[in-house]
Amino acid sequence: MTSTTSARQPGRPRSGVNDVVFAATLRTVDELGYARATVDRIAAAAGIAKTTIYRRWPSKGALIVDCLLDAFGPAPLEGSSRAELMSSAIHWAAAKISEPGVGDAFAGVFSDAVSDPALREVLSTRLQDPYRIALQEALGEPENRVLFFIDVVVGTLLHRMGMTGEPMVDADVAALVDMVLPHFADDTRP
């Protein structure tokens, strides 16, 4: 007799859980704000038990970081020149941060990381490093210059969101590009 076994693990199917949780997370953050978007509320919005979330993510911060990774996806580093590449990166970051719930989630987890070294490590290694490395490779720049570029761009976008509650408008994103490119896009270094 031949025995057949299923490749699927026992229990309920897991496919799609992350997508459901990420959508519920951004929706909850968008509706209630980062601080009020608790794991309990996110689980309720996703229609799952909070233990399902805690099995995958040890904290709200870890969940938010993975949610942001999913929302941002890979950076579309496009252009035939350094200026075009950097301009596309700035416009892409501004567009992503303006999506419902994304800017608020990013600002909230960033703020929490200030006083939470473990979260700061997750934020740095899981969220920032993949984009930093991609930019370093595309630009041929050292880590410190790419980190400064990220600080200037993301910091400015999140500051605007925090001060106004709204994402930066296209004209201001264009002005940010015009201000940043002379410092970073030329091959001359200070």
C-alpha cells in the first residue's frame, strides 16, 4: 500500500493572513491613528484572534515594520542619471507615505523606536537597510551619505505629515527634489 501525505501543515490555512492583517493594520491606523490602533483593534478589524497576530509578530512595532515593508515594496530606482534615480526615489517615497495609514504608521513606529532600542534595531535592519543597500549599490555612495539622504528625505516627508496631518503636496515634493539634488546628485562630495 502506498501512503500519501499532504504537504500542508495541520490546522487552518495560513495563506492570505498577512495580507488581511496588513490591510486591517493600515485601515485601523488611518481611521484611529497610530496610538489608538492597538493589536486588539487590528485583530478585530482583520476578523482574527490577536493570538494569530502575536504568533507572527512579537509586538505592534514589529507588525507595523512588516506592514510598511509590504506597503512600500521594492524601491523603483529608475533613471539613467544619478539625478533621475534620486528624483524617482524621492517621488516614490512621498507617494508611499501619502497612502492611507502609511505615513501615520511610519511616523508612529519611528517615534516609538526613539525610546525602544529593540524596535529601533528592527526598524533599522528590516525597514531601512534594504533601501539603504539598494541606494548604495545604485549610486555607488558610502553608507553615511546614503543614510543622510534617507534622513533628509524621509525626515522631511514625515515632519510635514506630523505638522499638518497631510502628506506633502506635489509642488513641495518637487521643491524638495530641487533642494536635495544639488547636494547629492553631483559626483562632487563635500
